[in-house]
Amino acid sequence: DVVTVDEAGFIEVITNKEDLIVDNCGQLIEHWLLEKAICSHNEVKGAQIVALGKKPPLYALIVLKNPQTNVDIILTDLIALCKNNKKMR
């Protein structure tokens, strides 16, 4: 598992090692940061980033708080959130 430890010593399980996604340059894509960023949008209830293999493309499965919400309206916001929070190692 991949975990983080905060300053108070609390451990957060981030992802399973088998779920790691690596880009074409061999850098780790921290998909959990993208999930947190997407979930920070006020119209989003939950999100999961997935890849069909160990490499991109990535897909975001998003559950909206209101199923009647027009996705086209918030799509630009969600793309910007992902671009601003994409972190690779």
C-alpha cells in the first residue's frame, strides 16, 4: 500500500501498490490527488480515477450530487481542477 503520515502521526492509506499508474515517461501519476481535487467541486459527490492498464489514458468516473446537473456546464471546471492538481513523481 501507499500511505502518507501527517505531522500528528496519523496514517492515511492512499492507494494499493497494484493500482499505481505510470505515464509514458515512467513517472508516477498521483491519481489520488486528482480524485481529491475533483471531489472538491461543489457539484461532485465522489470520483475515481482509473486506467485500463498501467499507463494512460486515465478516465475519471464522477458521481454528481444532483443527477440533473448538466455535465457540460461543470466540465471546464473539472478539467481545470485536474490540470492544476496533476502531480507526478
